[in-house]
Amino acid sequence: MLADILRRNEGQEAMSSDPSSTNAASTEVPTGKAKIRWLGPGLVAAATGVGAGDLVATMVAGAQYGTVLLWAAVVGTALKLALGEGVGRWHVASGTTLLDGWRRLGYWATGFFGVYIVIWGFVYGATAMSATALPLNALFDGLSVRYWAMICGVVGLIMIWLQRYRAFEKVMTALVLIAFVSVVLIAILVSPNLGEVFSGIVPRLPDGSVVYVLGLIGGVGGTITMAAYGYWAFAKGWKGPQWLSMMRLDNAVGYIMTGIFVIAMLIVGSTLLLGRQLTEDDTGLLFLGDELGEQYGQWARIVFLIGFFAVSSTSLLGVWNGVSLLFTDWTRSIRLPHGKKAEAAMAEAAVGEQEEGAEPVAYKAATAEKSWAFRGYLLWLTFPPMLLLFLDKPFGVTLAYGVLGSAFMPFLAISLMLLLNSRRVSQEGRSGWLSNVMLTLCSLLFLTLLITDIAGRLS
């Protein structure tokens, strides 16, 4: 009886995720043009991962080296696409979440993630709210950035608290289109030298550019938010190997748009700001807006600031939703067996088949956004970080945040390699040679970034 109710609830959640679907968990996978109506999680994941910090890093790289480093943005897009595909493939092919995969690896994996997500949320909450507040302050003035930030955080909290995935995806898609159109329009407006742009596709390393190259490659498209992609795929009802082709198309569209967006920002920085000494914080984007206003009129400045707001908003809303889902799943996973015991337990348990009153075995998309853990983490992202808006970030917290952040991406890449080359996933979901090459490159790159980051902080 209970199993039937759970299955029916999951079917209803999948059905509500897409207007063209009658039951996303059982309907045949769309083909041809029909696939376009099912796109969504990839755009959400890619947009969430590109924040104001990535725009600044790209702009500074363009101001320093022009379009010579354009190839690094292309490589970064390809590597993040491979990581996103690996995350989605694990969820869709195995029918379980990434947290289920990590608990099969042992307590070390879920333990690291638990420490990371708590510290990360505290510091990133303040960062996301401030970045969203900056363009509002520039557009409307009146309130200081600090109070705009608080308003943005509370509005984001209310929206995610009340919304379900279908509405969330529509809001995110609209913001993505606003950000994409505004930045690409500005890139066309500045009339770049196309010959120089295309020459940037050839890999070159000018003196002193290694740090910028690593930053461009590593910064395209997010960190922890990449792990949230599978939960949004589940919300669409994508479970089973038959959905792999749909997931791959969705993931590719999201990261190709991200790549174009980052390249457009690099072009703007290189054309308008080449040779300028820029600050490496979010206020550098305001400087770019002022420069656009002086050269092309206030309408160009306003268009850019609207795009800046859209980019920052997608990061805030995407994190408020996606990372809260990750935390919710983490609270479920730590109550279950780990390591070899997890292998045995998961082999015996089927989705929704546990007895009433037993510990939950499977992640349920239909109830995750209503859980105490989801809403508790939403509050954690919103209110405690407001303290950092009044104080300079404490050194210890900032250091821990930076090191853990640098460690997450190699952790994600290496754990995906372990999971996707094992019998923990069906044959259709296992990695081929191309995926293994790309994940290996991701692991080496992010380990290099981790070592570089730690060495820089110690020095």
C-alpha cells in the first residue's frame, strides 16, 4: 500500500515538472524537436555556476592579454561539460544520487562533503547576496549595497521556499536568456577585431599568464553547484538509461551557452579595457558598466547592469535551491550504512519498498523541497551570512572556505571516475575512453589548482 502511494507521488512530481509530459517517469523519451521542450536542468546548472566572480576573472584576463587566452575558455567549457555529463550520467543511469555514490565510497567522502557544505554555505551566502546587490545599487542607488544584499537574500529565500521545480526552472531560464542576450549584445556592440578573436583559439601562454589560464579553465561553470545537476534531472523525471541521450543534449546546451557567454565577456574586456589595471573583486564590473556608458551611452550601461544582475541572480537562486537539495540528501545519507554495508543495503532495497517507519533508503524528489533539512539550509544560506556583510570576513573562515573550495573539484572528478568505472552503475552508464580521458584531465587540472591555491595562501 505504502509503496503504491510513494510510486504514485513520484509519478505526480515527474508529471508536474514538464507541461508536455503525462508522466515523465514512464513516457517514452522525446525525439527530434520535441526534445527542445524538455531542456532545462543543464541551463539551470550552467547558469548557477557562472557568477559575478567568474565574470570578473574573465574580464581581468581579457584586459591583461586580450583574446589570446580565448582557447582556455573553450577548454574550460569542454572540461566542465564532461564533469556535468558525468554527474548526470551517474544519477540517470544508476537511479540514485551522488550522495548515495559517495556513501558507497565510505564515511570519508560524506564526511568531507558535510564539512565543506556547511562552511561553504556560510561564506558563499554573503558573497552571492553582495554580488546581486551591486548592480541594484548602481541602478537605483538609495540603499547601500549591504541592505540591497539583505533584501536579495530574503527575496531569494521566499521564492525558493514557495516554489517547486517547474516554476524555479522557468524563472532561471528567463534570467539566463536576459544575461546571455545582454552580454552577447555588448560583445557585438564593441565591434571586436574578428581576426584577433579567432586567433585566440590557438593555445598560447604569454609570460605570466599561467594563473589566468588556470583560472579561466577552472572557473567556467561552477563548483559544488555542478553536483546539484542530477537532482534537477530527477525533478524532470529522468531516471533510467533510456534518458541518457536527453540528459547529454541538455547538459551540452547548457555548457555551450556558458562557453559563448564567457567568450563574449572576454571579448568585451579585451576590447574596452586592454591594458587597464583592474580590481579583482565584483566592483570591477561596475567600472566596466561606467566605461560602456561613457563610450556608447547610458543605455549600454543599463543593459550591462541588467545582465550583471541576471547573472548574479541565477547564482543566488540556483545555490539556494540546488545546494539546499544537496544538504537535504546529505542528511539522509549519513543515517544510512556506508562502504561495503551500503553496497549490500542498496542491492536489497528498491525505491519506495521499505516498510513503514523504517529509515528512508531512496531520495524522493517529491518531498525534498518540503523537508526540514531543505528549509533549514535555506535559512543557513540567508541569515547567518548577513553577519559578514557588517564585518570583514574572518581570516580563519575565509581560509577554510578557500581551501575546501579548491579541494571540492578534484574530489568530484576523482569520485566520478571511481563510481562510473565500477559495477555500481549499469553497463550503459559506465565511462568510455573519452569520458575517462576528460575526467582524468579534470582531476589533474583541479589538483594543480588546489596545490597552487594552498601554496599561494601559505606564502
